[in-house]
Amino acid sequence: MNNVLGMLIGAEIDRDEGGSGLGGALEGYLIEGAIRAVSPIVVTFALGWGVRFLARRAYEAVTGERPRA
């Protein structure tokens, strides 16, 4: 029941392409599940990258030199 939106969107895309909609519904279901599984990992990576970037900028501002690593 959680992936109904993905199924509906996939079915509509498949119907627009001339299919029955069943294959599109299955693809939409799987893609929505994959997005839900991967999105926390992507958000965590982006936050970590941002913190590291800002820490490097702060280090450069305080010392006036670039960090080695």
C-alpha cells in the first residue's frame, strides 16, 4: 500500500507508451522502493560532505593555509 503512487505513475507512463500498464506499475513499484532505500544514504553522504567542506573552509580561514589531506 505504501508504493501505490509509484505504481500509478508507472502504469500511466506505460499506458502512454502503448502498454497495458501492468509492467509500468511493477517498474514504478520497484523504483519507488529503491528510491526509499537509497535516499537516506544519499542524504547522509551529502550532509557529511557539507560538514567536511565547511570544516576545511574554517581551517583555511583560521590558519591561512590548505590542509594536507
